[in-house]
Amino acid sequence: MRWLTRRMRTEQVRFPEEYGTPSELLAWEDVRRRLVEAKQFWFAFQRPGRSPHVTPLDGIWFDDMLVYGGSPETLHRRLAAEHPKVTVNLPDPWKLVVIEGEVHETAFAPEVAEEIAGLLNAKYPEYGENVFEAKHYAAGAPVVRPRRIRAWTSFPQDATAYVFD
């Protein structure tokens, strides 16, 4: 059984009247493909009393969630543990994809952890051979589970929101 058991609904994004009104919806498969193909993801973590902590991170879109990593000692991992709400966006502002969700430490079954490590090693060969190890994903890795994803390629005509229940 795969991870995503939630339902997803699609709706137009609402904007102030002077911005215009979306007239079409993007296909989820097109947005999903951009998430799968993305090399980096820009994360914004809550940092109470200060500005958000924004950082680019590597990751993989897997079963409609974003699996990423980093040492538990990094600021982003410590912030996510204290304040799990996060916003993540792809770097291209013209083909916008913004994920709003929560970070959960997730331990994967050994065969799923092997699959994730293999996909990450294939995606990031520039880091060297087998840098990503399955044991890290079996023990528990940070995962962004989306609540809402906004995307567009032609603002505002195809501004689409995907809401996960």
C-alpha cells in the first residue's frame, strides 16, 4: 500500500478582481511531473520572533509527498520539529508551484526506503555514488505532506489549487 490515502480536489485560485479570474485548470499530472523533475525546492520554515528561515534543499516527490533530508542538527530540521507548518516552492516563478503543508518525520518500510534512496541517487549523481542510504529513510526522514498546492503557467488564466483532505 502506498502512502497517499487522502482525497484531492481541484479549484481555481481566487485573486483580487483587478488581477483577473482564472478560466481554466491545470492538469494535476502536469504539476506532478514538475514536482518529480525538480532538482531543488525552496523551503520557508517558521522562526518565531524572526523572519522565516528560507533555504534550498534537495528532495524527491514520492507518492504525493516531498521527501527530503539533512542532518537533524541543521536549523531547518530543528525548526520543522518545533513548527511543522512549511511552505515550499519550485524556483521557476513563471511556472509556479507552491506547496503548503506540514513536515512529519516518517519511517519507511525497508523496501520503500530502498526505492527512495535509489531514486535520490539517480536524481543527484553529482554527489557521488550511493550517497543516499536506505537506512536513513527507514529510520525516519522529514516528509512534507501537502495540504494545498497552488500552480500556474499563465497567470491568472490557469491558476489552480489542489486541496488535500
